[in-house]
Amino acid sequence: MKGSTDRRRFLRLTMAGIIGLTLGDQALRRQALASEELPHLAEDNAQAAALKYTHQSPQEDQHCGNCMLLQGNEGDEWRPCSIFPGHTVNVKGWCSAWTAKPA
């Protein structure tokens, strides 16, 4: 009886691992391609206008490049932002949702 339980547990863990690897690989692939495929956020976009987004920050020490909401690859000029899904923002930009990265 114990052998049967161990076999079931092994099969469950193996299947969970296979599913996890498959989904994880797809997520990494999507993230790598995300900034290349997403359009740049327009300043006249309704959500951008509501959050006062601009491509050039009016404040020297606050910009998308040092905001904790910015995602994507370090060094890219246009990167995804969690506030504006489906678009990329300029790292020199700013919006009222700006939040400093933790030190």
C-alpha cells in the first residue's frame, strides 16, 4: 500500500513539474518579446492623460527609469509599465503614479 502512495505522489509531482516548466518557459518568452511588440504609449491616451503621463519628466529626480512600476530589460529606452498594460513608456517619462524604487 505504501508503494502505491509513493508512486502516486511521484507522478503528481512529476506532472506538476512538467506543467510548471512549460508555463514558465512560455511566460519568459512572452516577457522577452513584450517590449519589442508593444506600441509606445501616446501622451493623448485616455489613461495616460488621466495620470498626466509625459515622455519627458518635468522633474529631474523622478522619471520612469527610477520608478518601481517599470518592467522589462534594463537599458531599453521604451519598456513596459505595470500601470499601462499593452504599451511601453519612455524611461525618461513620468506620470503621477511614479513610485521610487526601493534602495
